[in-house]
Amino acid sequence: MQSIARFFTACILAASSAVSALADQSAAILLYHRFGEDDYPSTNIRLEQFDAQIKMMQESGYHFMKLGDLVAHLKANKSVPERTVVITVDDAYKSVALEAWPRLKRAGIPMTLFVATDAVDNATSNYMNWDDVRRLKAEGVEIGHHSASHLHMIDAGVKAAVEDVRKASARFKAELGSVPPLIAYPYGEYNLELRKAMIAEGFEAAFAQVSGPAAIWSDPFSLPRFPVNERYGEMDRFKLISQAMALPVSDVAPLEPVLAEDRNPPVFGFTLDESVRGASTLACYPSHMREPAELIRLDGNRVEVRFEQPFPKGRARINCTLPAGGGRWYWHGQFFYIPGGELD
């Protein structure tokens, strides 16, 4: 009986070690926009929600990193502590300086702010001005690049997108003395051409806007971030995403996120790492369907996703999740873009 007990104990410890080994290879990057601006629920987080999120993370032993430090770790295949979270904010709304940063600063939580320079140049009542940005930078906020006009890069084309990025780079150089090495695609929209262009511009990493943790196997020029707003900021979901672990996958296809009409719906698939247990519980949820997609399991842990219904025009996504044990979930998200939709 003792030998059997020792066997099961060894199995449990081995399983726990496997989860820990995977957990410290990824981190949840959270994406916010507005704070306490309740007239804009799709991009806002209510202050009581944000306060509760900070309190929960502090009490639950989360580890916090600057985004640039996380990128360096991931690109060097260097592990990070479990439950590592990075706070990022897009667009430099005034409420970031007035509400978000004071709370994060008091809590000792770093923040990365992606700035679109045209809005800051115009300095309307809703946006920071350059003095605000300089003050936050002096207080330890990491500043990121978010283009000049916050244009839809895919529809504008690579030439126009690069011109807009260079315009912003010049403004950063003039106002802050240097160009941020990290860029967030406006609206999270990118394709392979834009990815290549951002590498050519000398950026160290680029960020999308699709749910999923960033891992050492992630493409550094399409790193995912979990959007957080009023609807997706309630505590149950926040715990789910902030503790998520990146699903270990390789050979993801298709690489090009822009879907032509004759490739919509796409043949989407990936290969699961052999360390993943319980793959039979994997489920993938396309953004345009009410039920999970059909999964086809091939030899060698290959999973392909089939859905007959094409994505509607505009931004789309698919989220694949799998229980990881201990109340945590593996997560892999994929962004797609179907030309011809209305721009917002």
C-alpha cells in the first residue's frame, strides 16, 4: 500500500512540476484604455473594478514586470515567475495620468503607456499633453510607440503606415529624446507585411490586441494582449485571464492573419507540445460562432480547426482554451482580419 501511495504521490508531483515548468514560460499582458470614463464602456474600466483588480493581484502573490523586461526574458528564452502580469495602456487618455497611474504607483506596479503622438500634440481635454507624458516617464512609466494618427494600418497600406510611424518617431525624438523600442499596432491590426516593416524600422517587439498570454515561443512581432474593459473586467474573468498560461503550440497556420475571400473561413491549426495533458478537453471558440468549432486531431499532436461559417468583415479572432489544473487555463488566441468591414 505504501508503494502505491508513493507512486501516486510521485505522479501528482510530476504533474505539478510540468504545470510549473510551463507556467513560468509565459505571462499575461493586460491592455487598458480609459479609467473611470463611464461614458465609454467598450474601452473603459470602472474605478471600482480597477481597484478590486489591483487588490486581488497584490493579495494573490502576482509578480509584475515592465513590458520591455518581459520582452527581453522571452526573446532570451528566460523563464519568468509564475502569475507574472504586465500592465499596458493604449492611447494616452487623461484618465491614465489622473486615475490609473497614481493607483499603480502606490501599489508598486509598473505600467507601459503606448502613445499615439497626434492626439498628444493636439492636447485636447481627453488626452495628455507632452508635459504629462514626460512626468509619467520621469516617475518610471515605460513609454511605447503607437503610431502618429492611430490609423488602420492594413487598410492604409504599408507605405502609409510606415510614414505614420516615422512621423511619430520624429515627435518622440523631439519631445522625449529617443524613440520607444516597443510598438503596439493601432486596433491590434497587422499582417505579415506590416510585421516585416516594423522589424525594418528597428523595433524590438510589436503587440497585437488578441487574448492569450505571451510566451517564449510567441512571435515577438505579434505578441498578444488581453483587452480589459467594463464588460471583460469583472473579477471572475479577470482571475481567468490574469492567471492564464500560454498553450504550448508550434507550426501555427495560417501565418497571414488577413483572410482573402477565397480563404475565409481559414484552415486553422497548430501542433500541441507533448507536455500538454488532457488535450481531449481542448476547445476553440471563433468570435462569430455561438458554439465551439469542430476539432480534427491528427497524428503527432496536430490539431486542426474546422468551421463552415466564414468570418464577417472586419476584425475577428479565435480563442483556444484547455484546463491546466489548479483553477488555471491554457490559452491560445489568434487574430484574423477580413477586408471590407466598417472602420471604427
